[in-house]
Amino acid sequence: MTVLNCLDGDVAAGPPSPRGLAVARERLAVMEARIAVQTAARDRLAAALEQAGQIVDASMTKR
């Protein structure tokens, strides 16, 4: 059994193989990169919504 099984199942199912660990590290790196992209997109959206809210709030107080 290799560490690849832990990606979809039980981590303690068996000892990891060097190749299995390498694949797991590669998959983790891909996931972390995707998370970073999504986090940046979320931050941009949050900033845009905050700015839009301030613009809307300012226009409401002028009435």
C-alpha cells in the first residue's frame, strides 16, 4: 500500500513509498497554488464590494 491510497482513504493504511510521497507532494503543491489563486480572487472581490458599498453609502447620504 502506498501514500497514494491516503489521498482518497486511510492515511495510516500502510507505509508510504518514496514515489507515493512525491506524488502526494506534487498534488499538495497544485492544491496550494489553486487555493492561492482563489484567495486572491476572493480578496479582490471583497475589496471591490467594500468600495462599491462605500460609494453607495456616500450617494445615499447626499439625498
